[in-house]
Amino acid sequence: MTDSTHFPSDACDKRSWWHKLSWAFDRNSTTNRPKQPTVATELSIAGTLKRGDFCLQLNDTLPLHGITALFGRSGCGKTSLLRAIAGLDRHPEAHIHFGSTPWQHGKHFLPVHQRRIGMVFQESSLLPHLSVKQNLLYGYHRLSKTSPRHLQPAQVIEWLELAALLPQKPEQLSGGQRQRVALGRALLSQPQLLLLDEPLASLDQQSRNEIQPFLQRIARQSGIPMLLVSHQLDEVVKLADQLVLMQDGRIHSQGPLPQQLLRPELAAIGAMSLLYANSSGCQGHLLQLTIGEQQLQLPAPLHSTTAAPASIKPVSYRLRIQARDVALSLQPLTDSSVSNQLQVRITGFNPAPHPAETLVQLDLAGQPLQALLTKQSVERLGLQLGQLVYAQVKAVALD
Amino acid sequence: MIELTAQDWQAIQLTLKLCLYTTLILLLLGTPLAWWLAQGQSRVRTAIQALVALPLVLPPTVLGFYLLLLLGPHGAVGGTLEQLGFHHLAFSFTGILIGSVIYSLPFTVQPLLESFRRMGPRPLEVAQTLGAGKLDQLFSVVLPLCRGGFIVAATLTFAHTLGEFGVILMLGGSIPGETQVLSVLIYDHTEAMNYSQAHQLSLGLLIAAFVVLFIVYGLNKRFDRGQLT
């Protein structure tokens, strides 16, 4: 372990006098921060959230495992919902329960600093008068003595590759680095729920690509449930496990991401499918993947600095497939360059945004897949519900 | 060269005491007031802000006149004090201290208000989500981020009290050791045609005021931050 990752060591780690004093004042109420992590599997929210003329009607329960995306157009109330959950805005007509713990119910309102949430804001929110290291430890040092520390600074610094940044000031960092520090800072406060308010929206594409793998890695390795606000479908499909679709001042629908992608509202933005596949190793430079009984071969991702080391390569992959990259044939093709052919069953036909096209819903070993075909092709092949056909997948994005 | 009389020294001492007390009291009163004003826009806030700014535009004599009525033996405050067996506050150090506090209030509130507004709500939201309670937020976020605002507010308040004249003359008169501050003494010296003595004190004040303002503007530049990065 190097000096820079050794905690706690120097003067900035020591609790200052005001800290101890504030502790006595701020925590003398009976509603102390819970000392044990509440094991909650769902967050329920009911009532009305009002902000100016805008009004959000809710009576929903959100799952608390993996990454849950709150998705919708700008201004549909995603951020308002997230701020209400955090307790940053107070809505007298809403009830919020974290598992069985009331966060807001009638006159009872658990203050933000006692909710044990982590939050990453859209724009950079590092405290400018503190170094990166002091920012990282701001929440960590405010944990009560008895509360568990599941995540250690050294570990978070390693995950987010922050070691080199520790002595710097926030103003010296790039946008992507700042969001990484903000994420690490939130994680080190040992949250029971991580709230991400479009954490990538203010970043350029390169920084975005740089942070996404970190988010996935952290969701997998920390086990902390996350609520991710986003208005970018490709970002959601890369990261989320569940999708909550918000529309017209309410939650329109929610469910596992692969199933949610079939909804016409999402298909209109970008018809695509998400498949989960297991890898059975590499042959040559081709990654061998299985979905149920079926096989796929894809060029193995080249080793990059942000990817996990080869020794702990994930065995499970997420495959993003655009509906227009899927073709259907009645027989397996032998004289085609497309080598990934999957036997699928037709489960439905949905209208596509373009009147000449149809979205064909397919079932691949229990997972949904969509193909965008012209209506003419559907008629020519005589495709029908329940029919077994072969899907040729021309392009796949691996996550 | 410089030959200050005992009376001059007494006035200098009294002036510094008045400035120091005013600054301390105003930092304690002005901080919560400025904080409250920074929390949003409402009719009540606008009214209070206008009230705070009144001493900027009113002739000091108007302020001094009403304070004299209020704190004097027949005023609401002074009269009550007399009834309770205390002395009324006109022509006393406590009286001119109250006058100074009201007169210099905008010079404390404005810089603080500006620096609170510039900081915005976000740093405190961040601190809350990281487990910091109210008092903890004040010490670990507000004070360090608004340090410039506090220093400017304190310096301006001090300097403005240094230059106070009208209110003190109306309310306190010119009692050596009690209400005779530098500005009043200079006036007295001039009235008595002691030009050389008036000159010494005036030049001293001028230089002191310039130095203080120079420091304020220097600090303003140095602390011209407070936004999140």
C-alpha cells in the first residue's frame, strides 16, 4: 500500500473541534442516523410532489437492487422525484418509506443527513475549499463510531483509480475526474441507497465512456442499490437493470429493462434489445457466448485501461442489439457472412415509428429480442405469431 | 510633528472601541439576517432588505434624531429604562453603539448576502447528503466558502463606523471619553480654530481609511471564488 492510499493518517483525517461540537448539537435528537444498514428491498412513495406549476402524482414502489433508471423527457419530474427521495425538497403531501422505515410520513420528516443516502449531482459538486482527499473523506469521517464501514477508502480509491488525484484541488480536475471523485465520496459515506442525478449529462462523450464502466463495476461490487436519473436511452441500456418510465407527471410503467424496451414509448426513441449472455471463454480472438442453448461468437473486447483485469473477466455479458441490425429468415442461411444465427419464436408485432415498418417481437430462450422489418418483408415471408424463425444479428454492442 | 493631546488619545481609543464593538455585534446579528435574506425572494424579505438599506440613503441626522427621541429620557426605550431604575441611553456610549449598529448594518449584511448567494444552495445539499448536520455545515462549508464575504463585511463595517459623524453628534453629543469620537473631535477642533490639531487627526483618519479600503479590495480579488468546481 502506498502512502497516498493509506487511511487514516495525516492531519486532515483528524476530526476538528467544530466537528465534535456540531456532532453534539446535531445528533442529540432521538432520530439518530441508523447505526445498522437497513436492509430494504423497496422504496415506496405516494402522494403529490409540487414544484411551481408542475405536479407529480405518485403511488409507486421502486425496487432497490442493482441500477434502477428513472427515464423520461427533460422536465418530466425525474430530478424532483430524486430530490424528494433524498429529502432535499420537502413535499408535505407525500409519503416516502424506505423499506419499513418512514422517511417522510405526515409530520415526520427524517432529515437528509440522517437518511444515509449518497448523491451524485449533475454538475460537479466537489467542495472547492477541500482537496480531493478531504472531499472523499467528508462523509466517511461523519459516520458514527458504531456504524459499519463496508467500503474502505483504499478500496474505493482503487476502484475509481483516484490515487493520483488525492492531493489535488477540485479546480485542477477534468469533468470526468470530478464526477469520479463525487461518486467515490458518496460511496464512502456508506449509503444504503445511491442517487445519481444525470451524473454523466454534463460530460463530453469521452469522459462519459470513461465513467460508465466505473458505475457498472461499483453497482456489481458494492451491492448498493442505485437510482439513476437519465434522459438518454443508450446510457440507460448500458447501465440499468430496471427501467422506470416517467411521463405526464406520473410513473407510466416500470419493470426489468429487457421487457421495458419493448414498450412503444421507448421503441419510438430507439428500438433495441438487451440480452444477457454467459461467456464460455475465448477462441482465437472470438468470445464464445451462450444464451440458453444458442451460441454466439463476437470479437473479444480489446483490453483497455478501464476494463477489469483479464483474471476477473465477467462471465456474464450484456448485449445491446439495435432492432434494425436484426434480420429474419425462415431457414438458417449457409451462404451468408452473418455467422450469428439464433433460432427464435415470434411473439408479436408492434407498430414502428415509420409507417412502412413493423417491430417484430421475438423470444430467444426466454429473453425478448426485437427486429425492425418492413411490412413488405413480413408479408413476403408470411411471418406469423408462434412461428420459429432464424434471426441474423449483424451488430452487437458488448457491455 | 505629531503631537497628540490626551484628549486626542482618548478619542482615538474611544473610536477604536466603538468600531470593534459595532463590528462584533453586527457580525453576530448580520449573519443570520443575511442568511435568511439569501434564502429566497418574498415580499417580507424585500421589505426587510429595504429597511436594512435605509441608512445608506437617509441623512445621518434623520437617523440620529429619531434615535435620540427613542433612546432619550422621554422615548419608548429610554423612558422604560428610566422607570426600571436605569439611565436613559442618549449621550452615552451604549447609545452611540446602538446608533452605530443600525447605521452600519447594510455594510455587514450586503457583502454577506452576496457571498451567501454566490455560494448557492448546492454545497450545503452536498454536505447534508454526506451526513453533515446544520452546525457542522456552518463550520465545515459556509464559513470556509464565504470567508471572503465575512472579512469584507467586517472590514467595511469597521471602516464605516470609523467615519460616522452625524448620528453620533445628534445622539451622543461630544462628551470626552463617552461619546467624543475622532470625527466629532475633529469638528470640535475646527470649530475652535485649532486647525493644526484637526489637520493631524484628519490626515490620520484619511490614511487609515485608505489602508482599510485597499485591504478590502485586495481581499475581494483574492476571495473572488466560492463557487463549486
